[in-house]
Amino acid sequence: MTPPKLSSVDTPARILRTEEELASLTASERIRYRLVSADKRYHANDNIAAFVREGELTELKAEVQAKMAEVLKALVIDTESDHNTNETAQRVAKMYLEEVFRGRYVPMPSVTEFPNAERLNELMIVGPITVRSACSHHMCPIIGKVWIGLLPNEHSNLIGLSKYSRICDWIMSRPQIQEEAVTMLANELQERVRPDGLAIVMEADHFCMHWRGVKDTETAMVNSVMRGAFLKDANLRREFLSLLPNRKTG
Ligand SMILES: [Zn+2]
């Protein structure tokens, strides 16, 4: 085993800390230590599954629960006698780790790719796929839809239709920024399917806009990524955009 690199973010007394030594730290400190040692980014929309050991998600949940209880305390909510908020810290921790931010902590769902035996080379559209995410700025829900356009070639790998939703869900189940989310999804699909062209359109409601700030109830944010043939060929791009079913705006 090579000793982890000493980083300016974390200055331990010694360079090498064994897993036994790390065991005395909290789970979040241990995971952070591994990330920093490996020089890996751990922004809100990054997946850190490779740095989480077995059992540590349960520990993380307990940590988040304890901190969430502190947040409620700081909000001067009497969680002891208020039956409504009695178990809120526990519920929120579970929701974050196991549901809405799960895509940060678990590896990508396994996807079987198969060769394009039929040599499909026509525009394929997948969607609308329901998007459930949260914004990194306010941790408020983002609810919307994604459409994916693919122009496969004979060397492309194809993946089952349901897998597009699973990959999308894995990327969206993190605190996200819509522009970054569509780019992440495009990168993942580009690498797996290797099509001649890839187009993604995401249209979503940002609840931080409804609930706070401008309180505008009409705004949906639309983002798109166009790659390969969709960039070069305006007709293909138009065809894709005209075929998107159930779009609110356009
Ligand atoms: Zn926001």
C-alpha cells in the first residue's frame, strides 16, 4: 500500500494513518480523510461510493441525525414535547442518505451493454424520464423531466431502456445544479453508449423559486446538451426537439 499524499486541506500529525487509526474517527471524518488522501473532489454532486466502507452509511445516518437534531434545537423547536418533530431528525437523515441524496453514496447501477447487432442508425429518443433532485444552493426539490436523443452507429453499445432512467436517477439523487447535472448525464451516456450524436434536454421546476425568493410559480428551467451529430446537424437537432412529447415550453 502506498502512503496517502499529504494534503493542505488535512494536516495529520503523521502522513500514514492506518484504517485501525482511522477507526477512532467518525465515519464522515474517515471518508473525508480517504477522499483528501486520494486527492478526490467531493462536491455535493460527486459520487463518493468508492470511499465508503461497509457499514459506514449506517454510521453516517446516525451522524446526520445528531446534527439535524442540533439544527432543530437552533431553530428553537421543542422536539421533545412536539410530537410532530419528535422523530424529524431521524426521518431527515434517513431521507438524505437512503433516498434523495443516495446517488452520492452508492455505485452506479449495473448496466449491461450489448453490441448494436441490428446496426441501428436512426434517431432514438428516450423520455420523458422523471427527474427528482434537489438544488445544491438551497437543498430544495427540483422536479422535472429529461429527454435523451441518441444517434447510434454500428460500433455503439446499446443499453436497455429502463437503464437510462436508472442512470439518470443515480445522477439526480444528489444535491445538483441543473447545468452540471445534464453534463454529468451526458458524460456517463457518452462513455457507455458511444453514439455518433447525443442530445439531452432537461426541463425542471426549482422549488427554491416557488417557496422563497421571487416566488414565481411559472418558471421552469430548461437546459440542453448537444454533442457530435446533434451539434453539427441542425436538421437532426430540430427533428429531436420537435419530437419531444409533453414538453411544457419550447
Ligand atoms: Zn436553489
